[in-house]
Amino acid sequence: MVNCLGKWTHTPDQPANCDMDIIANMIMEDGYKPKTDLENLIIMVLLLFESETEDSSSEFFPTYDFETMAINADGLKRFVYASGGWKEFDYYA
């Protein structure tokens, strides 16, 4: 959930309202415990996923469903697994 100042916080008891909530829920479902912090891990995944899917020839394209503007959660999850899992994105840049 994003507050009026733009700060995101994970609220697992609330429905997923944004891309960061969706990705946080994926991480929790997989049982991964971030070594950095949840927000950092999500940002790293999003940045690298968006970079990977800039080219429409990527097997994980499209980044977003253009009708709903929701993130391609299936493509993102396949990207994470193909990259070696959540641990591969769990570092500070």
C-alpha cells in the first residue's frame, strides 16, 4: 500500500493494490526471507524485469497488460525463476 506521501508499506492482510504489493505477495508465497529488505528486493526485481522486457523479443514480454496496466505477474515470476530465484536480486545497488 502506498500512502499519500508515496511511501510503500507491505500490508499482507489487504488486497494487492499496486505492483509492489503483487510482487511482495509472490515473495511471501514462495517463503523467501529477504537478506536486505522487502522494498529493496522488489525494486531490484522490477528494475531488472522492466529492463529485460524493453525488447519485445524477450520471452517474458510484455511487462504490463496494456488493457489493465497491471504487471505481467506470470512473466515476472518466470523471469525471477529463470534468473536463479529471488536471492539473485537480493542486494543493495
